[in-house]
Amino acid sequence: MLTAQWMYGLAGCVIMALGLRGALLHASLLQRIVAINVMGAGVFMLLVAVAYRGPVLPPDPLPHALVLTGIVVAVSATALALALARRLHAEQEDD
Amino acid sequence: MSPVSLPLFDALLLFSIVGLAWASLATTDERRSVILFIAFGLVLAVAWGRLLAPDVALAEAAIGAGLSGALLLGAVHRQPRPLSPGSTNDSRNQGATGMGVVLRWVVTLLCTALAGTLAWALLHAFSSVPHDMLPRAISGNLAASGVSNPVTAVLLNFRAYDTLLELAVLLTAVLGIFALGQANPGYQPAGPVFDSLVRWLVPVLILTSGYLLWVGAHAPGGAFQAGAILAAAGVVLRLAGRTRIGLPEGFMLRIVMAAGVGLFLLVGLTLLLLGRPFLGYPPAWAGSLILLIETAAMLSIAATLLLAFLGGRPESPAHAARTESANTTASNSGNEEQTRC
Amino acid sequence: MTELFLLSALGLMLSLFLGLLRVLLGPGIGDRMLATQLIGTAGVGILLLLSVLLDQSALIDVALLLALLAAVAAAAFTGQQKTQHD
Amino acid sequence: MINILSSILILSGVFFYLAGSIGLLRLPDLYSRLHALTKADNLGLGLLIAGVALHSQDLLMMLKLLLIWLAVLAASATSAHLIARQARRQETGS
């Protein structure tokens, strides 16, 4: 077992839980969106830690591919969520 | 590698990352939260580099530093008051009422339990010998994949299905954004200092994206990173107050948006007709087919990410120019810019 | 030589960490933005050192992207948005 | 010989980085922090890059490193300007 692997893996768990808590408890929509992004980053860290094989062996490329696509999907989902929030705000303003 | 100092480096790095994640969610000030989140992304890019994941680090640097920060900051600035559902006097926010406090604790406890369970599963997995079947299968078939960067091989050959569907997801997200309304109004023309930076930064970003697309075959890089950087060039132009940010209009825009999915499907179906499996490239052609698909995918990714940044259907530049000229003094320099470029 | 690179990476990490304190302390939003800038520059330095230490030349490209996009956050932060109906 | 020179450059780069971040923490107001930081981290990165370039001895790498330094110089000057202008605007505005 590699020291770095569990250090980053555990940090990933903590970050994910922090993000989930924020997403559930924040009142502000924008901050919930930020929180979901933090949660995603935690999951990415978990995956990249699982792929790590020490400084000499090459890491497993499959989780890297997953995380790479995950980052791009996360940013477009964030943009969609922000557009939804903006629309919601505009509707509230009309009332 | 020295055994002592690298764990120390890791500890400092992780402490910073977890601290930033915590701090960006602990505050109720939206602007502060977003700035802390941007710093979080910067440090995260370093962590991906440290874990020997340069492909991921490139994407994080391009998206974390370029797109998502600009996206979130733009959203904060547009809101005169916080974006909150229902009334501003939200009990969850105050946390003063008894119910609220109980709820907070229950959620915190459940999240801690979840983190604990995950950590336990992770430690369990780490203490056994890793199953290296998949990595071995990847490196064993790398020679036939047409590229030598294993991450690109996974994305565009071994798991090409996933990437095709992911491009479809991106397209769907943008269509959803289009359905919600018009694009954000954009930015006032920037001052001379930022403008002179933009003048050389945008060409360098475009060059860099071409470079990343090209090296993706044999080194870290590829369509996603290249597309994100190309989109960042558009974001920079938008922030400088330009109305022309490199997006095509009308029918051409639709073609560019759909190019990635379209070409991918075209290649897959042609291969089916030729009696090969869907997206099972002949090894001799694999390299060129991958580069072709990646080029189309890069353009589509760049267009979708840039449209996502605009936050709605783009107005036609002609219309934008009309409103701008009606907009008098402040935009004079902006109009000059447009005629020049 | 490896020792030196490691030591320097640790030094830059410390610098990043100090910048982080300023991001957390504020007080103004401008102070936080400025400190984020320092975190970015320190990140660029750390990636350069890591690229030598871990023998990963691609990390230079990551540093290049961070360097090229370093001004984007500040521009997005200070940019004046047009209002919807003028 | 080259190794020694490269080590000296890298270590002095790190020194300027640390000086810059200590300045960021200790100086009393935004404007003085701006001054201290932009000078220190640009110089720090410049020295560091010179050291790494000497160590790498690869022409393409050196060109990339030079581009990184120029980009950071331009970006930090621009963002310092933008942040200072914003702060001034807020002081006079409201």
C-alpha cells in the first residue's frame, strides 16, 4: 500500500463529503452549484488516487480518461445549472 | 526520490486543498465562495500533476482556471441579491430555529458516515493487490490503437462509445441552455491594459490548442484539453467586451456544434457498412481516423463550452451591433474594435 | 540535485500555503483575488519543479496553460457587465 | 558548474517567492501588497525558470519556459492593474 495513494484517497472522501453537505445545506443556489462541483472534485481525486501506482510504475489510464471526461461534463452541467438559476431568478422577479 | 520530504509535500498540498474546499463552502458570501473555489481548482491542477495524471491536469488547468471561474464570477456579478429559492429569510440559512439546527447536524452526521464508509472501502481496496487486468489489456493493445498516449487510446478507441455519448451530453446541455433564454448581455469594452494583453493572448491560446490536439496522439493532450483552451480564447474575447468572439452564426454554428457527434457517428456507421464492428477502426487507419474525429470533436467542444459560457442563445452580431450603437458613449471604442477586426 | 528540487518544491508549497492564508483572511475581496494570483504563480513554479522531479515533461504544458489563463479570473472578477435592457 | 549555477538560481527564486508571500501576509493594505507581490513573484518565477532551463538544456523546453515567464509577467501586471482599479473605483464610488 502506497502512502500517497491513501493520503489522496482519504482527502478525496473528505472533499466529497464536504461538497455533499454544502449542496444539501446551503440556501444560495449558486453556492449549491459550487458545492456540487467540490463534491465532483472529491470523486475525481478518489479515482486518480486509485489509478496511482507509485512514482516508478505508470498509472492506470482508464480512471484518468473517466476523470477527464468528468471535468468537461461537470463544467457544462454547471453552465446549465447557472442558466436554470438565472431563469428562476428572472421568473421570481416578475412576480 | 527522498522518502521523507515527498509525504511532507503531499501533506501540505492536501491540507491546502481540503482547507480551500471547506472554506469555500463555510462562507455565505457568494463572491468569496467563488474566489475560494477558483483557488481550489488551481491547487487541484498541481495535485493531478503530482499523481502523474498530466492529461487530467491539463483539463483542470484549462477549465478550472479559464472557464468555470469566469462562468461562476459572471453569475455572481449578475445577481444584485443572493440567488436563493423562496424568500430571502431562509431558516436553513439562519440555522437559528431548533429544526434547522437538528437538520444541520443530521446532514453533517450522515455525510461524515458516508465519508467514513467510502474511506473504509478504499482502504480495503488499497490493502489488496490491485487488479491490473485492465491496465495490462490497455498497454497490450496500445500498439494497435493508432495512438501511443494510453488516455487518448481509451477515449477514442477502446471506449469510443463513451466519448461519443459524452459529446452528445455536451450537446444536450447546450440545447438545454438555449431553451432557457437569450445569452447574457456581455461585458463593457475593456481598458487599454487588458486589451493589449488580449491582442497577443488570443492567438497564443489558439496556437496552444492546435498544439495540444496534435500531441494528444503520443503525449498528454487531446480534443478535450484543446477544445477547452479554444473556448477559453473566446471567453477572453468576451471578457474584453468584443461582440465577435469567434463563434460562427446561424447554420454554420449548428454544423460546428454537431460536428463531433456527427463525424463520430458517420465513421462508426461507415465501419458497420464495411463489415467491421461499430467504431472498430482498422489498425492501419486508426491513427488518421482518431485525428479526424478529434479535430471535429475539438471544434464542437470549444463551441459548446463557449456557448455554455454565454448562458443562452447568442444574438446575431448584427443585432448586437445595433443595440451597441444605440448604446452611445461607453461602447465607442468597442465599435472601433469590431471594424478593425 | 533531486534533493534540491524537492526542497525547492517544498519552499514553493510553503509560499502557496502563506498565500492561502491571505485568501482565507481577506479582508477585502481584492486581497483574496490578489492572493489567488499568488497561488497560481506558485502553482506554475511547483509544476515546473515536479516536471523535473517526476520526469514528466507534460507538466510544463500544464504550467503553460496556468500561466496563459492567469489573467482570466482577474478579468472576470473586475469586468463590468452590460445591463440587460440598455 | 552548470548544476551549481542552476541550483543557485532555483534557490534564489524560491527565496523571492517566500519573500513575496510573507509580504502579502504582513503588509498593511492592498496597494502595498500589490507592489510587493507582483515584484517578488515575477522575479521569483524568472529565476526559477532560468534555473530549470539551465538544467533541462533542451531548446524547445527553453522556449516554452520563456513563454511561461512572459505570460505570467503580462498576466500579473494586468491583473494587478485591474484589481487596483477595481479597489479605487469602490473607494471613490460608494
